[in-house]
Amino acid sequence: MSVRIIFTHGIMGNNRIFDPLIEEVSGWQGDISCECVTLPGHGGNALDFAASSMAKWQECLDNHVAAAQRQYDHVILVGHSMGGLLSVQSALTYPLKVRGLFMLALPLKISMKPRYAANAVCAAMGWRKGCANVSATIEAAGVSDSNLFHYIATTPRYIELFRKSARTRELLDKVTVPMLAVLSKNDSIVAFDSARIAEKAGAQVCRLQESDHFLYTPREMQLCRGRFRMFVGACTGMSIR
């Protein structure tokens, strides 16, 4: 029995956010492999990012899921932030072998706090690198551009993000496989009410109290790793140790 775990990052993000979970998987026994999706427009500057779109990001993940279903017995989708929204749609489009959705910071409702904007600006300009949240934002960034005017061009992508969030709220209860959403009360982007919405749609919810959108405390990340291990085991019927 083979398992493919597909990780998808969030908007303007990269896959380093999943390093602790991938490290967790590396210690498991069995035919379990990981794949990290880098969405179009990520890995370059803000103008590269602005030239992409939500439709291209969804198509990219859909293609990875379709390919995995042809090669593996079980597929688990893991998304951070927008990656969770994309994973919901992919699970509905390609349901054949998708066994579960594990979603970190799932933005079913978005509420960007001032400190998120402050951290993002500092990260772009290379300021306050000694601040833990700024360092985490830099580490998680999939777009590098010190010209703040370039970020104006990214506005349409964020409008698409809000629309995707609203659309996912309508679709979530149509997902028939197990879902687990990890949400933090201290998240500077995702409204904590997303937890209630996810539960209402039938998802399991792991509520954190201390972690931010990119910065997870060691204790709460250890909790996430444990929940992830149990979730994958339950979805695939494998005994994971």
C-alpha cells in the first residue's frame, strides 16, 4: 500500500513551512512519500507573482493530485493557509484516492491584523531580522522584492484570495473525506472564527493558543506533528510509529 502526501504552501509562501511535518514523515515506516508543490509565480519577485493567478495555482495543484492518483493507493493533501483552500477544491475535483485533508491556518475567514502588515514590510525590506515573527515571515516567503511599489501589482491576487476563501466556505461541507484544520487564536491573518466554520462543515479542529501564521511555538508544533501522525494513520489504515 503506497501513500503520497502532497504539501501546498500559501499565498506568497514556500514549502519550508512544512519542514517539521516532512521531518515527522521521514521517521515513519512503510511506502510513504512526500511531494511539495511550488505554485506558479512563487520563487521570484512581486511582479512574477502578480503575473500569476488563482486559476493557475488551482490548476497546478490539480495536476499534481491527478498524477498522484495514477501512481499511489492513497493521497493525503496538506495545505498551509491558501494551500488549504486549494486542497479543498482539488479533493472535490479528484476524489478517487484522496483520503484526507490536513490544513494549517485554513483561512475560511480572513482578518489581517496590523502586525501582519508590519512584519511583511520588515521582511521585504530586511528590517528587524532579530524579531522572531519577522524572521519566520522571511523564512516562509516565496516572493523576494525590496521594491514596495511592485507589491501594488499583487492586489488582484489578494482579491482572488478573499473570493477563494468565501467560495471554500460554501464547498467545505461537500468534502466527504476526513478533514483536520489547525487554527490558532493568535494568527495575524486568519480569523479564529474559521475554527467554528470548519467544525460546522464536519472537520476536526485543533485549536492553538500561542502560534502565529508562520511562527509556531515548539510545544504547539509538537502537538501538530502528533495530530498529523494520527490523522494520516487513521485516513490510510496504516499503523504509523
